[in-house]
Amino acid sequence: MSQPLPLRLGVNVDHVATLRQARGTAYPSPLTAALIAQASGADSITVHLREDRRHIQEGDVVDLLNTLSVPLNLELAAEDAILTLAEEWRPQACCLVPEKREELTTEGGLDVAGGGPRIVDAVGRLRETGARVSLFVEPDLAQLEAIVATGAQAVEIHTGAYAEAREPGRRNALLEGITDFAHRAAEAGLEVHAGHGLTVDNTAPIARIAPVQELNIGHSLIGDAVLIGMAAAVARMKNLMVHTRLSQPAAAPSYSAL
Ligand code: PXP
């Protein structure tokens, strides 16, 4: 019988920088937070270098790349200036996200089907650097063909609507949509990730989706870290993910393994 796929935790440290930028101080350090996360079970560290530099700064990315032993996943918009920086820095992983200046956080997934050549070109530039490239998308099956055609190796499913849904029927319907999309994306040869709005209270149902291999979690972990410490917050989330995954029936073999 095949084993369940491992489920990795990517810890997003953007909001450590949010706290630092609120006062323009040198603390708290996203690098120190990332090193504690790494020592506490994080499989990778994620940062989003936004166009307005509201939290993570360019120097943070350089420091993280020079210091971490786990991979760095750089979230970025498909814009020339930031793509040029990614080409220079060559992070191990890149996740293309839509970005609007006025939004509080990344509010929706990329419109890959309607995005024209911009996303395809960005994926090509990032793949040239050797990065694993993922696209942050809504679980919309109508986008799947266009996602595969970009040449990205992975897809990150936006779990924000699921995380925000309060009514159980709506939440279950959204979970079903995510589950269906995850299976179809894996069958199409994509590595499947998920993230946004995940907390210790809503992560288990996502961790149970057999083809999902990586969760990227930030805001709730940094919030928990304020109360219980970064090491405890990361270790608790990782334990929850691993325990949930190991108590699952094995994933069906992928087509390529048949
Ligand atoms: N994945 C992507 C692509 C994101 O843009 C974000 C938010 O920066 C996250 C995951 C993490 O979301 P949250 O901070 O709500 O955990």
C-alpha cells in the first residue's frame, strides 16, 4: 500500500516585518523569526516582497537567502521590476500572486486563463533561474488547463474564502471545491499547495486532502507567536498537520506512478 504524501509547512514571516515597519525600528527581525521557525519544524520560509514594500524589504530577502538552510519561497507579482530581482536572487521557490496596492492582503487568485502572456512569460523567467514555480489561484477548474499551459510546476490553492466562511454548509461546499480542484490539479501533473487564512482551528480539513503537499501559513502563526512564542506556534501547527496527514488513508497513486 502506498504511503500518504508528506505534508510540508511553509512559514510566512511577513507580519514579523509588519510589526517592525509599524515603528520603523530594527526589531522584531523576520530573519530571527525564520530561524526559530526552521528549528521548530518549518520545511520552508515564505515572504511576499510587495511593490509598496509595506512589510518585507529587499534586504530581508537577501539575509534570508544567505542564512536559511530550508528553501525560501518568494511570493511576487508578475511585474518586471520584481521579476528582475528574483532573477538576481534565485530563491529556491517562487509563487506568483496577484497584487493590488490598496488591498489588505492577497485577496484573490491569479486569473491565469484571462491573464494573457504576462503570466506565461513570468513563469518562463522564473523557471530559467531554477526555481520551483507555483501559481496562487482560486480552486476554479475552468483555470486548470491554462495553469498547466504556463509550465509552472505547482499550484497554490487560495483557501481564504473557506477560512472566512462561517456557515457550515457554505464552508463544506468550499472545502469540496478545494478537494476536487486539488485532485484534478495533481492528476494534471501539478504539485498541489494551499494557503491563506489557515489557523489551528481550520487547517485539519485541508491537511486531510491527500494530494496537498505544502501549506503556507503566516498571519495566524505570527499572531499565535505573540502569545505562546514562535517555536511553540510553529511546532503546534506542524504537529497538527503531520498527525492529520498520518491518520489518513493513503493517497491514490498519481498517473505518472502507474
Ligand atoms: N499563500 C499566499 C500565496 C499568500 O499570498 C499568503 C498571504 O501572504 C499566504 C499563503 C498566507 O496567508 P496567511 O497570512 O493568511 O496565513
